[in-house]
Amino acid sequence: IYMTYAMPLSLGVCGERECMDIRLLEEIPLDQIPQKLNAHLPRDLRVLEASEPVEKFEDIQYGDYELFLETETPEVLEKKLDNLLNRETILVHKHTKKGDRDVDIKPDFAQVTIEGKNTGLLLTMRLPCSMSGSINPALLLEALKQYEGEEPFYTITRKRLLLKDFSELR
């Protein structure tokens, strides 16, 4: 089987518009591929479309993410997030293939937007996501625990992958 994923997701992160490169053993019209694959996939995993690649996975530079934080007191959590995001530096311990190190994630989370929802807060963010290095949105949660003592239940969803010019991967 030849199957390559564009910027594989971290464990526990959902994806909505993920890309995969596959090699088929026979010619199948592109418009028939989703139907044929979906017939053999779990109900909640769907192929939306198939196309010839335009860009390479190596061209990916960013990911758009949503981070939903559940809380009974959204105002309190939002204040703590504001305190965190307004710090001069936000140092967290990051585990990489090259070893563990402390990194300042403040520049990566400079454009976080926060919106109140019924049962919590929805944060949206654009983070580096490339072959040369990526920032996991969960690092913000580690910082929230470390600096503000908060550990809300959360879900992380990558909404889409983007190229250098911020256009969507095709």
C-alpha cells in the first residue's frame, strides 16, 4: 500500500480537511474514488473528494485550528487566557525527536481569537505546520496549566492546511 498523509495529526487531534496521497493499481475516474473508498471506511471517516495533486506536501506551512475549552465559568477562563497570552514570554517544555527543550510559544500564539460559547470558549488560531517544524495547539493548554493552574476538558480540530501564501492545499 502506498499511502502518505500531509502533516499527520498529533494523537487526540481531529481533522476536517486532511490530505492523503495514495497510489492505485488500476485506473479509476477521480469522481468515483470517494464512493469506492467510503464503502469500506468507518461511518465517521469520509473521503470528500479525489484529485490530482497540485502542490506538494512539502509546500505546507500553516494549519488553522480550533480549540474548544469546556468550562462552567467562561468569563473566568477567558481572563486567565488573556493573562497568559499577554505575558511577555510563554515558556513551555517541548518534546521533539531531537530531544526535550524549553521554547517560547508566545510568538506562535500571537493571533489567537477567543469567542464565548454556551458551555465554554472557542479559540481559533493559525500555527506553523511544516516539515521544518510545527507547533502543537496543545502547548497552549500546557502553558494554561503551568501559568494559570487551569486544566479544562478540550477538543482540538485542525480545520485546514495552508501554503506559504495562506491559500489552502489543493
